[in-house]
Amino acid sequence: MSITTKKGDRGETDLYDGSRVRKSDSRISALAAIDELNSHIGLAISLGGDEFLEVIQNDLFVLGAIVANPKSNENMEENLTVLEARATLLEATIPPLKNFILPAGETLACQIHVARSVCRRAETQLPKDLDVSCCAYINRLSDHLFLLARSVNIRAQKKEVIWKKM
């Protein structure tokens, strides 16, 4: 079976419920941002990111399925609980922040910062009718990615670059 269907050649695509929408539809924009985020996380994994990033990739597929189905009443509560617990553990291993820091340092940390910024954009594109746990998941994910980038830099003994007003 070919991946090319030609059904999208006129700028439309199918949602999970079978409805056709323009590729510029807000749900499709959200799905594109989630897909981009997942790809950036894949790159972080290839650079040596931890195994939990693969859990996140799978969670993003779940979120994408929820976004792609306007009739979905599914949520991300269990995924959110796991993510929050992981972030709490991670935060306990790094010193508290006293300043804003620049997204810099180790290559892996920089890639995680790129994923974090894409995550923040994806959050702004989520449809308003999703269960609150879906929005909370993507919000916590950007926090988790920030903590993870800091952790990577600390483990690599890279000094955090403090933002200075110029």
C-alpha cells in the first residue's frame, strides 16, 4: 500500500471521525506542532537522551489521536500523573534557579531546549474543547523538558549561562 493517496492535494485532510477539514484548520496546526515536537524529541534521543523521552513520544501520539478526533472524550490524566512524578524527581536533583538562563550548553541540552520551545508553541495551538488534562500535559511537558535540559548540562558540567540585560 502506497503512502501517497492524493486525497490531500486540494488542501484538505481527514480527521479521525472521517470529517474533511482544510489543512489550515486549527486541529491540523496543533497536530503539526505535536508532530514537530515528537521529531525534536526523537533527535534528542539520538543524541543520548534518556529512556523517558520515548515514553513522552508515545504520549504525544496519544495526544495527537485525541486532537485528531473532535468527538473524543479521552484524557491524559494518567500520562500527566506519570510526567509530573518524573518532573518532581528530576527537579530534586538540580539546584533551584535564581536567575533566568539562556538555552545553551551541551548539544543534547540545546536540542531539548528546542523541543521545549516547540512544545510551548504546540500548547498555544491546542483546540479549546480538549479535556483539561491534555492542555495540562503539554504545559507540564515544557516544564519537564526545561528541567531535563538543565540536568543534562549539570551532568556534563556545563555552566548555565545567566541572562543579562544588554
